[in-house]
Amino acid sequence: MSITAALVMFAVTWFMTFFVVLPLRFKSQGDEGVIVPGTPASAPAGFVVKRKAWITTIAATVIWVILCSIILSGKITVRDLDIMGRMPPATTLN
């Protein structure tokens, strides 16, 4: 795995984790009962993106390390994911 591939995989992992973490423990202005004029009632009541970004970074790093270790160990390869059987066997590649 190249450095570029590792960085791309981390970025994808980070954003996927971020979209999972964002709605956790979400409180809207409507839930709090205090709606700022000019905003919808579904707008966030508190600005907690920094905390969620830190949680995302920690979780994404753990997931990324697991994914990298699986890929680098060779336990799962692209051939294992070839459900259509279109790739030639590994012995014929040169």
C-alpha cells in the first residue's frame, strides 16, 4: 500500500465515521425550547462540531489501523472480493 493510498483510505474512513458520529446526542433548538430568530427549529442547539471531530479522529484512526493491518497482512485480497470470478488465478499472473 502506498502512502497516497493510505492517506486516501484515512480520509474516506474519517468522513464516513464523521457522518456516523454527527447525529449522536444531537439536540435541536426545538428540543431545547429556545429558537434563535431566523433559524429553523431543527437547527443544532449547541455548536459541538469540535468535540465530534475529535471523537471522529480517534475512532477513524482505530478503524484505519485495523483496515491497514488487514490489507498489509494479505488476509483479505482483491481476489477474495471477486464474486463474479473475472480475475485470473494468482498463479497465472506474471
